[in-house]
Amino acid sequence: MTNLASFIVKFVCCLTYIFVGTIHAAPSTKLPLGFVQCKLSDPAISACIRDGLQRATPYLAKGIPSLGILPNDPLRINSLAIDQGIGAVNLKFKDLDILNMKSTIIKDLEFDPKNYTLNVALVIQKPIILEGQYETNGRVIILPINGNGTCRFTLDNYKSFSVIKMKPVLKNGNTHLEIKSLDWKFTTSKMHLKMNNLFNGDKVLGDNMNIFLNENWMELLKEMQPAFERALSAAFISIAQEFFNRIPLNQIFID
């Protein structure tokens, strides 16, 4: 997994989730029964894709053994890193679990079948929760910070907006989709956080820092969001591309 795939991620992972999750089994060449295949020539192809993905969401949460898709709620991110340079925010995460992604709602989806460009707007009905291990050493907003231990971040009213650009490529006699770029943006109405064992376990300093960070969550998020979004985009490209490498284009779309 790439460095930082999200302290907030899709934070994340919503699109990872929508693009059929993390795949670990032997390659498959066909979608399982029940998955909707949309026609590239259909004027309503965007609605077809949106409805099909929405219906697939609860199945993706449970996992799909025939595609090697593991359960995605919670979604495990093995390692993430945010490094903004000396004296700035430096955060590392490992074994980060992201919960409540099964409550994803696709609010809007537009697909351009000529240029293979997908615009997606997602809303998570329940707060996104991220739990795992953290390590930090640097500055946050204006204060020095250091520590390592368990952490929990909660995002209220999470929404994401993504633009995915793809192209068809020929591989082993079959045409597959290749992701050229993924631009990921997100918003939240409130971020709550708790970082345990700050300042070598100093309870007074740690409690005061957590209070400060929660009171100034917007400033904290403003500092970190560009790095989050870049890292999440890279992580989701990696996961989604593995799916596209396994499923030929003619199994995803029909003429």
C-alpha cells in the first residue's frame, strides 16, 4: 500500500470501496452473477452505473469470494504516512481500520464513455471512524507534538468528490481499463479526534493537546488535507487498477 492512504481517507476509501475493494485472490475474468453490465451506447449509462454500484455496495461490504474481495467494513489500511517536512506535521499510521463505509450513498455519477472519465460524488450516512496506531513528531498548527499509540478519528457528514480518468489498453489479447489519474476531494462538517500516549504518556500535556486539536480541527485539517487527498488518490488507483487488471472491459461494459 502506498504511503498514506488516509488519516481520513475514503477517509476513505469510499471509492476504493465502490471500485470493488481490496483483491487478494487468483485472477478472475468474469463478474459474478448479480453485477450489472451497462451498455456503452446507452444514453443513460451514468444512471446504469450509479444504480448498479449502489446495489452492489452491501455485497462489497461483506466480501465477494469469487473475486477474492475481502470484507470491506471495516477496511484495513496497513500503513499511511504524512510528511510535510522538518518542523511541520509528520504523522504515520499503521493497521488503520475504517468503519461505516457500507453506509455509502452515491449522490451523483457522470460517466463519459468516449473519454472513459468518471465523476463521482459520495455521501456516507454514518460518521466515518478511523481507528489504529499512530506515531507523530513535529509541529501541528503552532505547537510541537510527539507521541505514539492508539488513535481514533471521526468524521461527521463526510462527502467526497472524485474525477477518475481512464483509457482502454490491450493486455494478453483482452482490452482492460487503465487508470490515468484520480483526483480526490472531500469535506466534513466536523472532525473529532483522540490520540493516546502523547508526550510519552504525560496525561496533562496529552489531554490538553487533544482538547486543542479538537477545538482547532478546521485548522488541523486545512494543514493536512492536500497531503491526505494526494495519498488517498494514489492508494485508490492502486487498488482499483488491480480490479481492472483482472476484469476485461467487455465484462464491465457490453456493446
